[in-house]
Amino acid sequence: MAAEPKYRRIAADLAERVRAGDFGADGALPPQRTLSEQYGVTLMTLRQALQVLQDEGLIEQRPGRGTYVVPPEVAHDQANLRSLADELNAQGVPLRTEVLARQVRRLPRPVAAELGLEAEDPALRLERLRSVRGIPLLHQVSWVPQPWAEALKDVDFELTPLYSAIAAAGGTRPERAEEALTAEALSSRLADLNGTTEGRPALVMRRTTFDGTGRAYVVDTATILDERLRIVTDRRTSEVTHTWRFG
């Protein structure tokens, strides 16, 4: 059996690095000469490998600027109650979740009001950063009251979606949700998460999720960090659907 061409092996390795998000938030690959030296091949062989990735839609050449990762096609249909993680997993999009903080804390008064609980009741506060191919898309803070808070304290939320964990812990599943979108200025901390500018307007979605009995059991605040992530409305005579899209 003939050995696999060297450029194919390089293309496979680069594709894995692209999908893992190794090229950062701006998606710029190193210069071609740098890559050819890293792989120990000629520029011609390296360019053959890059052509494979370009044919697969993973990268694009920008004249005078270099080679960049093509933003993944991401869509989240808000007409259903699936979480962002569940939606992207169904599409085969590799969503990376980084847990920034998790602790049982007293409920802030506005969140307690949404949950129909007393201010300062204990609840799990879960803060996550959601990224695709190294591009930070969403900053998300979720509040989950008792009795779920105690049951979720040891869950690995970098691997397990929140709603799946709640369902596994107590059989509770979302029946409906109320959502509100506002435009707010990014704080310096959130701007630093994806290298953008403090004070830049960003869409913030606040969502309260209810179970089959009408009880509120999760309050989420999701801030869209990347301007390429947008909400598209499809209006028809019989229905209106909203979809998050990226790219």
C-alpha cells in the first residue's frame, strides 16, 4: 500500500488544530514559511496541504493579510427549548464550555423575584464561557435554586449541559421559557474575554425557564461577545421563528 502523501498528513494535522481552536479568537494561521519550517517541508508541499483545508471550507486566503480560519456555521433555533449546547451538538459543531465560577450563593433580589423565591435563598450560580474553534461567543450566568443546587454541585459542566444535568438529577425538563433581549455596554471584564472594546454595545438575553407545573427553575443571562453571532427573525403569516447565526 502506498504511503499517504506528506501534504495529506499535514492537512489532517492542521484540520485537527483548526477544529480544536488552536489559532485563537482572530483565527489567523502562522505565515506559510513559518508553517513549512514547523512541518519540515517545502512551501509547495505546505501550500498543497492548505489547499486541502480550503477545499474543505476550513480556511480562506485573504490577499495581503494571510490565511484565516473560516468561522463555523452556527445556528440556534429559538423556536424550541433545547439549550445552545444541545443545539450545536446536534449540528456536529464542537462547542467548548469553560466554567469560570460555580458556587452556592444567596439569590440576588431580581433573580429571586423571577424564581418566585425569597431574596438571599441559597442557589447555585454557574458562570460559563462558550466558544467555538477558540472564538468566545457567549458569556453565560445561570442561577439554579434548591433542591437542584445541591444535586449539581459535583457535575462537570464542561462536558454536561446544565439542563441535561438537572433532568438527570431530578427528572425536571423545560416546558416553556420567557426571554427578553436588551442592548448593554460590555464591562471591561467581559470585553477582555474575547479581546474586544469595553463599552461596546452587546446583545444580552435573559431567560427564565419553567417546568411542567409552571414553576421557574433556571434563570440565565447570556451576553453575546462576538459581533458575528446574531439573531435572525423569519416572519411568516402563520409563525415567527428566531435563530442565532454565526459567521
